[in-house]
Amino acid sequence: MVDFSIAPAFEEKLDWVRRFVAEEVEALDLVFDEMSAPYDRGNKAARAALAPLQAEVKRRGLWAAHLPAHDGGAGIGQVNLLYINEILGRTDWGPVVFGCQGPDSGNSEILAAFGTPEQKAHYLEPLVAGEAYSCFSMTEPTGGADPTRLKTRAVQDGADWVITGDKWYASHAQYADFIIVAAVTDPDAEPHQRNTLFIVPKGTPGLEIVREVGFFGEPEGVGGHPYIRFDGLRLPDSARLGGRGQGFAVAQARLGGGRIHHAMRAIGLCQRMIDMMTERAVSREVAGGRLIDKQSVQNDLASSAIALRQFRLQVLHAAWMFDAGLGHGREGRLAVAMVKVATADITKDIVWKAMHLHGALGASNEMAFGKYLGLAAMFGIADGPTEVHLSSVAKALTRGVEPRPGFFPSEHLPTRRAAARAKLAPYLEAAA
């Protein structure tokens, strides 16, 4: 049975998270507001302010809530994680304070599932402890996020692998202690069996950050999503994560969770936008009355709240499927694909309405709507563009559906009515 109820003891924890985020975490957002600031350990003041907050989260047993307890996490399940993530989604620093930030959350999940004991000790343990950052590098300038079109090659040379190729949008690579990279090891295999994942430690010879790339609105040459190059980079076979040719399967195990975590945090962002809309609507006087007295404003506010309620239930259902062990099955993948599409759409729509309601102030750099619009755009592109997921949903819905014979569809009323009359003929004749 689907059950989204919150246990009283956990509700108390959520009350604490709400207060803690509002009173402590949001200050970091305001003072250290660069997009990549939560990952930059070179900012000594920010790290000093961060450390006691992380320690308090750990003390309360809410650290790394995306992971089960046996992997070093809080072990609370995906539904309860949603209730935390929707609070953290109101902030930039919240996920780092709670140890569940991307891309580290997804990387920790695949290291826990596919890593060797040595890899877990060397990479997973410091990652979960908050002592390391990581990067997941699959996207390329030529093939985008299509894993069947990767050009980066890993060629076996004795006991080593030599990796050559360019990667694009390698989020937080300049701050990462290690990078998980997808490379083609078997170019003649079936499309989804060509790639293998490797762990590349920071400072490995042959790893180059070509330039930093950011969102639109950030200065050129600055940003948390670098263009990186592997130029004859050499790794031992012990750096391989998962089996040879299993890179796609391992990556999918990571990306499913990452997509739903983005959706959870988007709920919080959208709720924050609605809170801002309500405050603005009752505060702003225009044309002889308040904004809230205008029907178009009422429509925007109400439609945003209704859409968010529907989206939250959709994400809750997908989270429940993960808790029920269905997240990586056919229905679970369909649910995540639907959530992925909806995340970008609802964030874009609600942020735009909130910005518009604030007028010229909303378009200024004294409000953060530009950053939120950039985030909405990222939701529609990162972890696979919206169009790919729409295609996946459509294919899943039509799988197993047979073409209808004849000219008329199955819901054609005259055809159905004739069949119904034939079935009920004895009663019709008796009543005649």
C-alpha cells in the first residue's frame, strides 16, 4: 500500500531541519553566493562557517540521508529523504551542509553498489564523511549526453588503461578529489555495452581542465562545469568501476537516483517561489488595489500551487517506488523519466511567474530569479535532455500495444453501440 505518512518522531526532525536551514544555512547563501561556492574548499571563511553546521547535522543523525546505514548514511529511505530535500532545495548550501549534494550523492551510490573493497575504502569513505568531493564525467562536446556516441577511448595497454578524449560539463571537476569518467573500451560491442567507468584521482598526469564553464549570467571563464581533457591518461585496471562494458548500466543506477533527488529539491525551490509570490501579492499596491485583487495574479498563484501539489505527489510516488524496491524496474524507470520532464517544466513556469510578479525588481540583480531560471534550464538538460525522456516515456507507453485492425478505433461509438446492442438483444426484444 502506498503510504506517505510521516512518523511523529521524524516530523520532529523535520521541524528542526526547517529551523536550522532558515536560521543557519541561509546565511551561507547570502554571504557566499557564487554558484560553485559550496564546493570551493579554497574559501577558508566559508569552510570555517560550514564545519560546525555539518557537525550538528551528523550529531542529529541526518548526515548523508540518501544512503542506507550500512553505507554510512542515515538510512531513512527515499520518501523521508524527500521531506528533507524539499527543505534543502530552498537553499544553495543546504545539500552540502547535510552531505547529500550532487554529484557526490550519485557517485557514492554507485561506489557503494559496484566498488571494490579497496575503492570503497579509498574513495567512498571520505566521500560519505564529507572529506572529499567528486565529479561524474560522461557528457562530451560532440555527442552530448548520449552514451552510445561517446568518443573518449580507454585502450588497454598491458595491465593499464590509457584514456584519451574530451569531456564537457564535468560539474565541479576543478574541486574534485576524483573523477568518475565514462570511456569506450569496446567500440564494436552493442551500443549499451561499449563503455566502462574508471576512477581518476585528482592530479593524475594527462588530466587537464581546458576551461571553466558556467551558467548564462556568470562571467565567461568562470563556473562549476568545466571542459576537461584526458590526454593519454594512464590508470591501472584497479581504477575500473564495475565490469568492462557495463558503464551504461552502472551509470543508469546512478542517474535514476540523481534525477529524483533533483526533483525533490525542485519542490523546495518552487515552494519558495510561491511564498515569494504570496508575499508580493498582498504587499504591492497597483492601480488602486493590491496585486492579489487582480484576477490574473490570483490565477497565476493558484495554478502554481495546484501544479506544485500535483508534482510533489508525483515525486513522492516515485520515491515510494524506490523504497519498495521498484525504482530500477520498468515501472520505476518510467516514473523517474516522467518526474525528470516535470521537474524542468514546473520549475521554469513557477520561477517565471514569480519573477514577473515582482516586475522590474524581479528582473534586477537585487533578486535571485536569474539564477533560478538558469537552474530551471539545467533541470531540462542535465542527466539527459527533456526530449530524450519524453521519447522514453512514449516508447514505454506504447510497448506491447497492438495496432487496431480495420478503419475505426476501438472507442468508435457506432461500432461499440452495435456490439452492445447485439449483446443485450434478448432484453431489448423482450421489452419491445
